Amino acid sequence: MTVTTDGRVLTPRALWDAPAPVPGLKISLEFFPPRGAQAEARLWENVARLAAYAPDFVSVTYGAGGSTRDKTRDTVLRMRRDYGLAAAAHLTCVDASRADVMAVAEGYLADGIDHIVALRGDPPQGAGPYVPHPDGFPFAVDLVRALADLGRFEISVAAYPEVHPQAQSAGADLDNLKAKLDAGATRAITQYFFDPAVFLRFRDRAAAAGITRPILPGLMPVLGFQQIKRFSAACGAGIPDWMERLYDGADADETTHQAVSAMLLAEQARVLAAEGCADLHFYTLNKAELTISACHLLGIRPRAEVAAARAAG
């Protein structure tokens, strides 16, 4: 059974009888620019499948050090043009002057893209710790201010329920989030987490700190448990003990692993929705299946007109 923070008990029967715990539940999706022809074909196949679920917006990442700048732009523009999606482009401060970064931003405006996910960003692998460009934006908050001054962007920023690995403290990390939102950001999207209680505690701390803008929980499908363990160790996302037990032996059988991952993602989403999270952000990893499973169990169905358009080619 699931027990919500206000003490309500959701039995399995109650959950199945109410497949959409929050009326008007919205989803958003993250993708990354593909590398190679096969990866590109798979990306667009999965974008087409997920577009039918009417995401509130989709975002496209920006490679370390701005390494995918042109590919990010091309992907964002195609998502809007060919699939009618409200697309957001990630933009970072790394290895670029203020003039260069703002030229990219203004180029997006000229192309009709008015939503930026503003991030400090990470240097390329092996380049050492982050050092601001001498003529660049030192941190994400500085980029947010510049974008907000244009007065034409919707701006999303990152939040870290388990604290950014380079933050001096949890308090300093929360202060930085508030500064970004106060500087003009529209919303925050969290780093992924696996225990919903981690997000709920963070949400309470954010509210106590005076943060009133929406904070979207970020959910990560587990495509490979050992892989996600390694990645999580590097980015500071915790792996609960119960999750270790849940996946014990599952990597040996693809069908079992897929079933466990679908159940986990859907249950995370259902608990968060029951706790009043009206917007859920899925890190799709350019794959549709697990996100679609979660949507189905949340009561979200493909829009008929989108599905019909897909069937017609």
C-alpha cells in the first residue's frame, strides 16, 4: 500500500479505481541530440510515440562544453515544426563568452523558440573542474538574469533534492535555487531521484525558504541498473537499499528488468501525483516504452487526433 504524507492510505484497489490521482496532470519530457543515423531514426520514432501523450513541453540537452550546440538547435526546431511540440533548448555557460551565449539565445527567439533551460553546465570530460569563461556568465543565475532582461523567454532551471555535488552545503544549494528563481526563472526541474520522500522533503524545505515557483520532480527510467548506479554515484543521486534488493538478479533477464523498471517508474509517478505534484518531468533517454507505461498507469492516454495523424503517416 501507499501512505501519503497527510496520512491517507491508498490501497491497491483504490489506486486502480482512480488511475489519474491529480486531475489535469501534466508531463514534460527530456531528450538528447542523437549521434549517428541509427540513433537519429530511433529518436524520431520515439518522439512520435510520446508526442501523442501531449506533453506540456519537451526539452533538448546541450552537450558538455556546448559540444552539441548545432544539433540541439536542429532537434528543437524539428520537434516544434514536425511534431507541434512546445520545445525548450538547454543553454549553458561553459566555454563561451556572454556575447556568444546571448547570440545563441537570440537565434532561438528568431526561430520562434522562447523557452530556455538555463544551466551552468559541465566542462567536457577530462577537462578538469568548472572554471568560468573570462568573458562569460560565471553561473546559471547570471545567465538567468540576462535571459530575463530580454523579457521574452520562459526560463527553467535545475534543482537538486539531494544537493548539487559541488555545493558548499544544502542551505547554500537552496539559496542558489532561490536566487535563480528570483532572477526571473519560471520553474525549476529537479535532478532525478528514486525515493519520492527525497523530493517531498526538498519541496517542504523549498517552501520554508520562501520559494513559490513550481518545482517539477524529475523521473529517470532505469534502462540498466548497474549503469544507473555508476551514473548516480557521479552526479550525487542516491540509490536506496530497497532498490538494490528490487533489482537483485534482474539484470540477467531483460524482460524481468523491463517489468521492474516500468513498475518502479509508474509507482514513483503515482506517489508524487497523489502528493499533489501536478507536473512530472521524465528523462526519457530517447526511449519511449517506460515513460509510456508510467503515463498509462497514471490514466494518461494518447490524444486521439495525434494518434490518428501518426497512423496516417
